[in-house]
Amino acid sequence: MLLQILTGILLGLHYTPDISYAYVSVMNILREVSFGWSFRYTHSSGASFLFINIFIHLGRALYYGSYFYNQNTWFSGIFLFLFLMVTAFMGYVLPWGQMSFWGATVITNILSGVPCLVPWVCGGFLVSNPSLSRFFVFHFYQLLRNIGFIALFLFCLSFHFHLASFYFIIFYQNSFYFISL
């Protein structure tokens, strides 16, 4: 996550959130900025690697049923996962190529079922220049919220381990027993 933050800040310094210049600024980052290609591919590959690890972690939690024992940690992790997905979508739109444009159009049309949400998110009823500027700002703003939810997740996890250190949990034939120390 720290690598994502560092490469994102370095990319954000050279990016222009305008529909006329967004793609050009991405090409400028790739070709003209020293190690810009490395920062961009590290940022995009790091996001994929982060989601692979999140899916593995989520699968392990489902397999072992850890959502049953500590609901606070489970729900904070699920909210963190959803917020990371929103952050990834906002970052996917920023290069403003054909795939980014149509991806943004489809996702914002899904939001059209909620009244007044599309004009607030997009700055109008079409995906255009205000949309790209807002996605850029939201992409950076969500960094702070994600860090907060990571802290909340770790707090809930440490609180659970603090409570679990007072008990041994014994599993025997699909039932569990608590033995106090």
C-alpha cells in the first residue's frame, strides 16, 4: 500500500485532469518523465497485486469462518474492500482512453438509478471534463479514507487478539469450548 501511495503521488505531480490533455499527460509521463514508465506500471501492477492479495485473504477468512468470531474486523475489512474497489475504479478512469471513457460511462449509468447522484458525481449528466476532474480528486481523497479504514481494521484485529489471548478455543466435533486462563 505504501508503494501505491508513493507512486501515486509521483504520477499525480505530472498528470493533467482535463479531457483534452489527460491521455497526452499519461503519454508524457511514459516517455518524458524520468522513470515515469516505471512509476505508472508499478502503480497499476501494484493495484492488481493488492487485489489478488485481498481476494486470497478474503477467501481464507471465508474458509476458516473468521467472520463468525469477530464481526467488527470482518465488517471493517469488507468496507475497506469496497472502498478500495471504488478507488481502483476512479484510478482506472484517469488515463482517459477509450476503455476508461466507456467504463466510466457504464458505471455512472448504473448509478443513475439513484436520483441526483449522477450529476453530483459527474458534474452533469454526461461523463465529461468535470467528471474527470472529480474522479481525480476523489481518487486522491479516498486515500485518506482508506488509510483510516486500514487503521480501523488493524485496531479491531488487535482488539480481537487481545481478547483471544485470555481464552483457549477448543474445537471438537463442530462445537467449540472456551477455557479461561
